[in-house]
Amino acid sequence: MAYNFGLTAHDYTKYRAGFPDEFFDRVFSEGMVTSGVSLLDLGTGTGTLARGFASRGCKVIGVDIAAQLLEQAKDLSIRQGLDVEFRWGKAEETGLPAESFDVVSAGQCWHWFDRPQTAREVKRLLKANGRVLIAHFDWLPLDGNVVDMTEKLIQKFNPSWYDRFGNKNGIYPDWFRDLGEAGFEKIQSFSFDLDVPYTADAWRGRIRASSGVGASLSDEEVGRFDSEFKGLLEGLEQAQVTKEAGAGPMLQIPHRVFVIHARKPKSDS
């Protein structure tokens, strides 16, 4: 199945939650990234990581193959007053000079790449002792929760997506092999969980912007899915809905942040 996130650019920009502050706090406090470093963000999309790192003092370039998302990324950066360079490029073959970056990041996208080839390209791009940082921020389907209900509806409309991506736990052990076989060292990982609040309408938008719906179904199928999804959300039990001051009813969507990071050897330059 082909996936095209450019088709979801509006919903993607409006509804997909970026990486939380807790992610940035962790990678900066542990020295994985420091202010002032040169950083390349692969598969940047709307620039979630790129803008987050730039706002914390990094010199950032973001690359992606979806022109519509790059336009959104540029617009968001301008609105935030950030100086980020966004350009079209493939993660597997960026065309950028070797040994140009202190850090290469990839957020919510490593699984879309030719992973072994991209790992080799990342190593080429990094300076000696540079760091690669691969991160995911995934919703968690737990038995009977709103994510489980959501995924089962996606399965109805798009079973091939569910077979590949459904019912996951947000941990990616295969990535250790990707980096190890590319010659990286000091490979480590961490994860933590948190709830992300969504209104019902915002959660519908988030799911329309997902690979299983807006990026792969036809416009007609997306419309039918969204209509049925709206009815399911309206029928949720109160146990899955909370009240937040000034925001009204909110869904608390469990998520997991997973990060794997490693260094390019000092002698491998």
C-alpha cells in the first residue's frame, strides 16, 4: 500500500501532537543534544523535531520528500520566529556533505525508510563522535481503551495497515541492529509514557492525519471512516472522558516516547 502524508497536510499540521517538552528536556539534560550544535532532522514532516531543536538553540536543517509538509514546516517556523532550513531530500541519500552534522535526528519516521541504507547515510553525514537520535511518539492501544477502539475501526477500513502497524507497544528493538550493523557504538535507549489530552474533534483530526486513514485511503473512504468514527466517539463511556478547566470534555490518550541513540566512532571519519 502506498502512503502519502502530503494528502493529510492540513490535518497533519493542525492535529498531530508534536513531541512533548519532556522529550526535549530529557535529551538536553542528558547531553544527547546541546544548544549550538548543527543538527539534521530526517523525515522532518511539518518540522516537529526541527522546530523544537531550533527553539532550543540548535542550527537545524530539516529534509523530507513530502513538499506539502515542507511548506507547512516553513510556515510554522516563520510564525514561531525560528530560523530553520527546510529542503526536499531522501533520508537514504540526502545529497548533503559528509561529516557536516553533530547530530542527526529522525522523529516518527524511521520505519518508512530503507533503514540499513539510511543508517549508513547518517553515519556518513555525522562528524566523528557525532550522535544519531531516533525517536517515536506513539499512541498505545490497551484492551478496551479509546485507542484500541480507534485501531479496530481503522482495521475495518484498512486491514493491511492494521496488519503492519496495529496493536503495537511503541518499542522498536530492530533499530538496535540497524545502528549496530552500520558501525555505531554506545547504543542506548529509553522510553516513558504520558497521556495526551484531545477533544473528540481533535482526535478525529489526528486519526484522519494518520497513515492508516488520510495518507492511504481515498477521499470517499476517509469521509465514511470519519463519519462512523464520530458516532463511536459520541458513544464513549464517561470513564474515558475527563473535564479540563476551560476545555470541556477531553479524551486522555496514552502515548509512549521511545528513543534510541548512538555515537559515530571517533576514529571513523
